[in-house]
Amino acid sequence: MGKFKKSIVMYHDNSGQDDIFEVLGKISPNILQLSNETVFFKSENKGDFYNKCEELQDFDLVIVVGGDGTINEVINGLYHFDLSPTIGVIPAGSFNDFSKTLNLEPDPVGASEQLLNATAVEYDCILNDDKLALNFWTVGLVSNNAEKMKDANKETFGVLSYIPKTIETLTEDNSFDYVMKIDGKEYSGNASMVFVANGKYSGSFELPIDSVSANDGKLNVFILKQSNLSALKALFNKTDEDNFNQENEDLFTTEAEEIEFISPENLTVDTDGELYQTTPSKLKVINKRFKFLTNTQK
């Protein structure tokens, strides 16, 4: 008997894998063991996963075969229809940062094997206006870069839409004068990026502060004052949290539960690699909203 009564496997054939059907064939012997009944659903168009969630009242496990963007669409659908099944992830996209938070192997077959002995763990998410993000919300450098690359082939250029390494973007003036409130306290200044993290990874890099956690009821805010390599380097070098702001004059960080990004308006917002919102924005953490199958073994 499986751990779950009824599961759905959600996938599409533009996931970043060369042959998603070959992947499904390899992982099926494992994922079919997870529940007593399993159905498969293929997305044909953007929004299909979101809309399919309306029909999942009887499912206690949703298996997402894809990357961060696919997971983002699924959790937004589940949130909209007020559903809370356990979620399993098979990393099969161009970007699989949240699967790293779940301590899953990047190989889909290896990850499917890990799910057999995984533990359901509750995770926070970011509510940004009426949409959710699991990994991050950001404006400035990263979202500008993502806009440049959004029409490019993901397999060739996708990693460039995340932090960092696009020389063209770094050499441009991406700065803006911002006003925002973090837990009611007003902050203002000039920045090239404001990055709000929930997950521990972005663009395959681990964020520099060990206490960054996707289930601690806190968001981590990073304000990058300059868009240069030395300033960005601080985002990828582990630093003593107590001395982080003192050691990195071009990068400020703090924790938050609620954030209001007031100005400038009409900046493109990047949430988990998806570009469908603009500022101003109101963000807050939703504590332990979703349960994900997590590899808790070292």
C-alpha cells in the first residue's frame, strides 16, 4: 500500500529536459509506489497546471515534474483553490533551485528514489500581492536580466536570467531610488537590486547566510547598492551573519515578515523566474503553507 491514496503527476514536454517522456519512463517505477492510485496530467499551455488544481480536491499528493517555474504555477493554483496536498518534486527544469532546498538530487531518477523515503515537511512561501513565490521576489538587476533573456532558448541562455554573470547587465546603470517599508520601518536610498529570499538557493547558488531558511517564518532581504562584480560576490560567499552588513558596504541584509515596496513604480518583478508583476508590491511571509516531500537523510 502506498503512503498516499491518490496522486497526480503534473508535467509538460518543454521542461528543460531533452525528452520528458524518457524521464517519465525512468521515474515511473518509483513514483507509482507513492500512492494507491496515480494519474498523469500533461500541460499544453501556460496556465494549465493552475487551472487543473481546481479538480484536485480528492488528491493528497501532487508530483511536479519540472523546474521552479512549474512549481510556482502549481502552488499558485493550489493556493487559489485553497488546497493543501503534499507536494513531491522531480527536478526536470532549466532551474531547480527549490529542489536543492528539499535536498533532492538533480538527477530525476535519483530524486524519485529519494521521494520513496522522504518526509513531508512544511515550508513557508512569499505572498506578493495576490501571487505566491517559493524562492524569491526581486526587482532591479536580476529582473532586468530576466527580461533580456525571456525570449531566448532556456537550455542555452536560461541560467543568465538568474544571479548573476551577464556582463551587459552589469555594465548598464540599473540603479533606482527606492522607498520601502520592512516590518513597518521605512528604508530609502539608491540600489541596483532588491532581492527577497525564502529559499536557500537562487540560480544554483546558495545564499551567503546560514540562517536563510524556507520554514522559519522569516524572509531575508538583500539590498544591492551597486551592480558590480565585487558587490555581487558578497551574495555568494559565506559570511558571518552578525558581521555581514559591516563587511559588505555595498550589500545590506535584514530579516522581515512584511515588506512594502513603495517606489519606484512599474519596475518588473521577478518571482521564481516568472515575470508577470510590477511594483508597487506588498509582500508577507505565509508560515508553513505547503508540505513538500523532503530528503532529510544526510
